[in-house]
Amino acid sequence: MFDEKYKNPIPVFPNKIGVVTSKDGAAFKDLVSVAKRRFPLAEIVIAPARVQGSGAAESIVNSIKLLNEYTGIDVIIVARGGGSIEDLWAFNEEIVAKAIFKSKVPIISGVGHEVDFTIADYVSDLRAPTPSVAMEIATQDIIEIENFIKEFISKSSTNIQEIIEARIQDVNSFSRSHSSDFQWIC
């Protein structure tokens, strides 16, 4: 399950991002904040889940399955903020690993903080060190996109203008060198 050959590519411009986390946790608020700042065009679809304690693993599995059945989800982020190993234990459960592995939709794991590692991190298509970074990976920065487009338009306009000016010079040069070949009627 950990082998790179099983990893699915993360889409560059996801339209719908599924999120598996607690709807009341700080991780969800951070994910939404990052998405709004970086790429507000993406739709966030949450499948709330318990992320610690009794029944958490089953809840995470059910949410992953729901998002796989939901139409148009391009990528799923499975997330939870940091905590003790006991708090993060649901993400080490075999049923969670199997659900991530079976997912048809690519999954980014954003569980815990940078030093925390769970089995979910290894099975996921991509591991992020925090929930916020998971959303940064899933989204493009709209400001960078706008700057790229502006630069592209500017360079294209300059290139087109240079081509037009070169063709005008070609025509003028041709007409000067062949002016005796033409009879002008005016």
C-alpha cells in the first residue's frame, strides 16, 4: 500500500475538494481560510468525521467512501490538527489505511503537525506536514495565476506588435525595390 506505484497524481486545478475532518475543529477552519485566500474558485465539500476517540476510524472511512460516491470530487484532504499519538491513533487503523488505498479520488493526508506521522500519511497519494499545507498543495495561488496571465498577455502583445512591424518593413522594402515594376494609376 505504501509503494509509489500505487500513488495517484494530484490534480493541478481541482474544481471540488473533498475534506474529511471534524467540522468543529481548527483544522477545518484553517483549510477553508487557505482555500479562500489561494483559490476561491474551488468548491469545498466536507464529509464531517470524528477524528479521535471511539468510532473515529469508522467515521473517517465512511466519510472517504461518501466523497468517492459524490459527483465531481477531484481530490480529498484527510486532515486533523496535531495531538498526542493517542489523539492521532484513528489514522493508524487498518480500516482507514484500506479506505485511503481503495479511494478512486486522490487523497492528500494532512494529519497532525510536521513531526507527526501516521499510517494514513504513507498510504495517501501525498503527505502534507499540516492541514493548511495540504490545502496549499491542493490549490493554486490565484494571485500567481493572475500575474502569469498578465505577463503572458503583455509578452504576447509585444511579440505580435514586433511581428506586424517586421512585416510592414518587409512590404515597404519590397515595394521600394520593385517600384519600377508597377504602374500606378491615380
